[in-house]
Amino acid sequence: MSEKLKIGISIGDVNGIGLEVIIKSLMDNRVLEYFTPIVYGNTKVASFHRKAIGIQDFSFNVINSAEQANPKRANMINCWQEDVKITLGEQNEIGGKYAFLSLEKAVDDLRAGIIDALVTAPINKHNIQQEGFNFPGHTEFLQAKTEAKDVLMFMVADELRIGVVTGHIPVKDIAGSISKEAIVQKLKMMNDSLRKDFWIQKPKIAVLGLNPHAGDNGLIGTEDEEIIKPAIQQAAEEGVFCFGPYPADGFFAGDTYTKFDGVLAMYHDQGLIPFKHIASRKGINFTAGLPIVRTSPDHGTGYDIAGKNVASHDSFLEAIFAAVHIVERRREQAVLAANPLAFRRLSKDRD
């Protein structure tokens, strides 16, 4: 039997629900049959959260490095020694400072190959800004740390997979940031990820329009006709099985999304609003295009419910298992790459 994967977990904002959903996810010892969890945080902070939500029968195995992880326990590395003043539900510098310390150590181990994947608990994009972290969020930070040329924010829930062309930018800048080249690049990345990370041999991808009614043949904006349609045509000529542009409202209201393996939205809310509604708290965020595997739950810090024992851990647990499955698929693909015939047969079986 092969050694279990080591899954690193960063704790996110210490004033939010990160540690609550982490603890809830790891309480059931049955999950330890599939992976070895290594949480990057602090045992005193973890104990504070455990007591706040009234959990008695859970503890972390304290280790100094990921190499020491006990495969039969939930492990924790103390990333700092000083006491931390936790103010549940409050956005402050403390939450950002220790979220970054956790993330930084976890990413260092991930890049060094000491852990196999990373699952990130939610951060606050404002209070985490400091020396070493001047990014809109996890995605951009990981792109810089791994020197990835481009990345794709890929929201996943069972068979629903939605990526976006533009990410964390103001709405007023969206139209000016969309280009034929950017759309073609994202379509290629989505196609590659669907094949490599999800074992779909010939992915069928839908592309959403930018304007209402996908521009209505140029009556409501010209981007759909002049940018998006030519991009779809070029991507198709380069081997991507893609269609559109589809008006976003009717596409989701009419369940057209169920006929595709992936959906490329033009901007953040166009894709994430319907995704979060359809996913029903079980969706996850996967950063495609990175040389490493990183996933996260599809929710935020949850300041309003922190410490109340009402936060659902469904999305976080889904994120952990998604990371496990993606790492396993990538490794299996690497083994099969030496035998293309067997690879095509296996991919077809999983399609």
C-alpha cells in the first residue's frame, strides 16, 4: 500500500471560522484513512477555538516539521510561540498577521515537496496586507510564489466547474481587461485542467457572454461579437471543444450548464453567484495552472458566526478530498504518460 498523501492546511484568519471548520473536518478519524493532515497554526489558538465551540474530545498531535507527522493523527506545527489575543468576529491586524505566518510556512513546505497539497482556510484580503503579502488574495500570492505564468480560478462542485477570465478587479475595469488573447488562454488552461486534474478526455466547455443577452448581436455592447466570438473560434481551431457565447441568465436558469464539463465566465460575480447558489455550501475553489495543488472552501472568514458552533465544514472537507484526488490523478497521469495507449484507455473509461 502506498504512503498516504500529506495534506497541508493553513488556518486563515484566527478571528474567523477557519479553525472551527478545520477541527470539525478532522474530528472523524475515518478521514485519516485517506490522507495525513498537517495544520500550520498554533496549538493554543486551536484550543481556544475548540473550547469556544464546545468540543472536548479532540486534540492535535504537535510536531516540529511535516516529516514528523503521525499518519494516524491530525497533526499541527506551531508556526509561532507567542500568545495571541483572539477577538472572535473582529477584523484586525492580529487576524492578518497570523494568517500570513500560517500560510507562509505551509507554502514553503509545499514548494519544497514536504507536503503534497495545500488547503487554505479563509483570509481577510484587507488585514493580511503586510510585508510579504501585497496581493488581492491567495490565488495571486501562490502564482507569484510558484512563478506560474497564469492561473485560473476554478470553482468546483461535483460536475459543475466554473472558471473566470478576470478575477479580483473592480467592475468598472472588467470590459477593458477582457481580450481575445486572455479568453483563449483561459480556455486552454481550463481544457488542460479538465483533462489532467479531472480525467475528462475531451472536455466540452461553455463560454458566457459579457453583456446582457450576450450583446444581442451588437445592440448591447460590442465585446461579445468582436472579442468573445473570435476567441471561441480560435480556441476551437487550436483543439478546445468550446461553444458560446451564452447569455448568463438563461444559461443557468435553463440548466444548460448541466450539458457542459466546464463553464468560462467573463468576471468574478458572473460565475460565482450562480455557482454558490447551485453548489449549496459544498463548492470548492481550485487554482488551476499552478505547478502545485491548492484548494479552498468557497466561503469567507464568517466573522458573524465565529465561535458560535454553527459554521458548516462541508465545503472545507470537500476541498481536502478534492486536493487528494487531484494529486492522485496527476501522479497517475505521470506514470501512464510512458504508455499513451493505456492513458487514453483509462481516460476514456473515466470520461
